[in-house]
Amino acid sequence: MVSTAEQGPPSSRRAVRDAVAWGRVVVGTSARGVVATLLGLALWAAAPAVIGWHPTTVMTGSMEPRLRPGDVVVSRPVPATDLRIGQVLLADDPDQPGHLRMHRAVATGPEDTVVTKGDANPGRDSTPVEPSAVHGVASLRIPVVAAPIVWMRDGAWAKVALAALAFGVVLWLCTVDGALRRSGSAPEDDEDEDGEGGPRHAADTGREAPRAAGTSARVEGRSGRHVLLRQDVSSRRAVRRPGRDGRRRGRGAVAAVALLVTGGVGVLVPAQAVAGPFTRTTVNPASTFAATTPVAVTGLTCTNNADKSVTIGYTYSGVAANSFDALAGSTVVGSSPGTQRSIVVKGQSILSLGTPVNVAVRTDLGGSWTATSQTIAIKTALLSTDLSC
């Protein structure tokens, strides 16, 4: 083979080669950081189970914005005597056997039971929780790590496929700088360290190239610029073999990381907190359920109060309600128990200033059983939180 010295400034080629190498290092390191973060989240979510704590996947939005679907919450077991109002409890759902409820304790019920409520739910849960049914108190939140589980439950397979593809790309990016990190592997190009072209001789690498049988080891040439070196093809394969072995080891490591992440997330699948309160009324011992239709309140009135708040009055003729909520758009600006027929609305709960606000009253029978009335207008002050009818 005849080779000639490559033309062009060596420093420019070396600078480009160094920039590409550094880019590969940055990309590979960043990708490994992402994988390490996922492994850490999976470890935090699964490891507490070893000491008896309860990792749970949040499946609904009843505790938003504190807890979101796809979060993993680790609950710490506590004695029944240590339960307190305001704690987020993981308990067996009395309304849905076989399910878990993760809601906040808001009051003490009859016979030492605990009344719970989702932070995002308009009313309290219809059935209180027995202290013996409480598994623990929420103590640690790992965000988003179980989102694929929620997507699979909802049938959002496009999101699952996209997440799997993105994770596969990240795993591949972990290997882009493998050739730079491996030691003892031969370069893939034919350039010398000083940037000049030409094949490397055995003397440059500290190795003696094996001689092919029946060939001459002498160097032949017509001038000082043309050099002919005969080298057995098997010697090149021997030099490059460590690089191939290193790449195989790298692919094995990537597969192991993928298995660990998948296994870590898989630990989270069985425990799912699904909390959607609903109301049910038994009519006879045969457990026949009576259904009803939510009825909206009527006859809305507005009364000015001395503290610059207003009272919204109404009449109601439906079944017993859990609560009534005053709504300004979709924002709850006041609430009252189901036994009352008026709601006090204060200016601090309304963000609009100097403009009329239409307020409606929502009847809440629990869960999604609601009915919303017509609206009534109230006035807001321009420079204060005062309200008036």
C-alpha cells in the first residue's frame, strides 16, 4: 500500500477532532446522569418497603396539587394513637373493598373513626375510616416516577411508547463516548497523534507487527516519500479486538441498567391508591342501592354584611347534601355544610377587583354527584377586598 503525507494544517484537524471528542464526553456523561437519576428515584420509591414502609402509586388527582397522578408516596406505619388531624393517611377504602384511599384526615368521626377528604375534592369522603384500617402516614413523595403505570391504566399507549423510545435513546447515548473511555484500545482512524496522515507503524504503538509467512520484512521504496510496509491482516484484527470486546461489555452494561430501572419501577405497580369518594344508601338488608339525581339550589339572594363580606342565601329541596360551595367560575370562594342554606363569601377569596363577579352555588352529594345553580352578581371594590350586593 502506498500512502502520501496528507495536506492541510494539522492544528485545525486536531481542534475539530478534540471538539467532537469533548462533545461525545458531555453527551455520554449527561445521559448517564439521567439514568442514574432514574435509578435513584426507583431506589427511593422501592427501598423503604424493606423496612416495612408502604410505597404507593397515586392514581387519581383527588389530592392535587400536593400529590399528582404518577407520584409515588411512601407511608410510614404509625400506631393508631399517633394519628392526628391534618395527616395524609393511607388506609383501606371502606367504600371500595380491595382498594386503598390516600386522603387527609380532617375530623374525628363517630366511635373514634377518622373522617378523610381529598384536597381537591369539594366534600368529605362519605364513609369514615377505622383506625385499624390505616396502613401509615404519608412521609415521602417521589414525583412522576410511576407516570407510565398511570398511562397504561388509562390506555395512553402512545405516551408509553414515546417514553420507552426516549429511554432507549438515553441508554444509547450512554455509550457514545465508550471508545474514549476504554483504555488499551487502538484508534479507529489512521492518523498519527501529531495530526499528520499515514498509517501507524508497529514502532509507534510499542508493538512489533507480526510478519506474514513467506514475506520480506525489509522496507522497499523509490523515494523517501513512498514507503511500502507489508503487514498481516490478522495483526490489525488482533489490535482492534480489545475495542470490540469493550463495546460488547458496554452493551451488556446498558442492558443491565435497563433491567434494573424496569425492575425498580415494577416494584411500585401492586400498591395503587385510588380515591374517588361516592355516596351510597342502603334501602333494605338485601343491599339494594338507591340512586338519586343531584338537585341545584334555587332562589339565590345576596345580603351585605358589616365586615364587607356578603351572604348568599338559597333554597334547596333535594336529598341531604354533603356540602354547598359558592363558585366564581371554577374557583370555590365559600362553603357551608349540607344542613345550612347560606354561604358567606369574603373578598379575600375573589381575585377580581373593581368588576362584578357572577357567583353560583354547587350542590355536592359526594364524588362527581354535583349540581350547579344559576348565578347571582356581586360587586368588588377597586382598591380593597370589600364586597357588596
